[in-house]
Amino acid sequence: FPSPAAIADAVAAYLAERLTAQPATRLGLATGNTFVPIYARLVARYRAGGFSFVRAASFNLDEYVGLPAGHPASFRAYMQAHLFDHVDLPAGKGALPGVEGDIEAACQAYEAAIGSEGGIDLQMLGIGRNGHIGFNEPGSPFDSRTRQVDLAPSTREANKGDFPAGEVVPPTAVTMGIGTILEAREIVLVAIGAAKAEALDRAFRQEASPDCPASALQSHGRVTIFCDSEAAGALA
Ligand code: F6R
């Protein structure tokens, strides 16, 4: 696509078309800067009418561990602000991984909840500069499941801007595993800007390796990449 705006339009249109055709779609959702304009355009399309989230359900990829409930940099707060507060997704149908109490039990419960909804139909992904998907950092096994993980220093640095000055980015998070992600029936990966070019190249032009978690997607039969020419640079 020629510009980030064109990508956001196209991805929002893709989601709106899917929800129009299949209102009970089980979505896997991502956060991050990439998805801010996508959700804005999806909400605009929703307001214009023609589709609904009332029969849908969603599962987010990840959430920080250790932030107080309602913290503005939590992914729950992000999802409420950018999507959930503006559409008719029923309360309780927009799930994020549990990060309180017994985290291992919460991870198993998240996997079970995805299963009880019949699995994820359409998984949205961004990509980290280091090739991460969700918070599966380099070295994550391709068969990993939802679990607590340490964040790479580069990821904590990249996400610093989401936190109030003086606050540190939590060192750990809960993320769906790569194995969890690969079970989605369809995957859409969105990459914008030159900062993502090397990661895209390593993910899709080089041999798959846990050194680049997104390269696990090579084994999935139905992945669509939405990117701009800068991110595609190394692929061109
Ligand atoms: C977000 C997530 C991450 C981001 C990735 C890119 O839920 O799981 O993998 O998609 O870090 O982030 P941005 O879009 O901020 O460059």
C-alpha cells in the first residue's frame, strides 16, 4: 500500500467485510501503534452502519503483568479506548489474558476460553522490530502456548512512549503462544514503516527460525500481509 493511511483503510475494510459476512467471527486482536488508525477507521465504519459486533467475540494477544487495573498503558485500557467503548461487542466478549493471581492458571483458562469459543477465525498481528508476534520474543518455541514471558529490552524501549514519564515498562507480560497463534484459521499481519523492513525480510524471506518468531507464520496456510512500501523494502 502507498501509505499508512491506505493500510489502515484496507485493514478496517477487511475486518468490516468479515463481520458483515460472518457476524459471529472470533477475532484475535492486537494493540500497538500500528492498530490505532485501524481501530479508528473500523469504528468509523461501524458508526456508518451495516455490521455489528453483537455476535462476535475477541481475544487479545497479550497484556502486561503488574500494572494496576485501569492503568492507561495497559492493553485493556487501549482496547477500551480504541475499540470496545465504541462498538456493540457485548461486555465480557472482549477478552485479554488474565494477569492477576495464579498466572499459570489464568493462562490455561485463556486457552480454554479460546477453545470454548471454537478457536480464532481471524487473528490480527503486528510485528516487533525484533520479529516478535504478540510478546513472543526471539527464542520462543514455535509450539509455545499462552504463558508469562520476559520482554526484550528493545521491546520495553519501543513501548516506553506509552507510559507516563518516569514509569518503567513492566518486565513481563502474558502472551498467547506461537502455537496458539498458528491455530487461528486465518492470520493478517500488518507492518508499517522502514523500522519493520528487516523483521519482515527475516520472517518471510529467510529460513524459519525461533530467532525470528514471525517466521513461524511460514508454516501457516492462510496469512495475508498488509504493509507499505517502506516495510516491504527488503521484500521487494
Ligand atoms: C501488540 C503486540 C505486539 C505489537 C508489536 C508492534 O498487542 O502483540 O506484537 O504488534 O510490538 O507494535 P507497534 O504496532 O507499536 O509497532
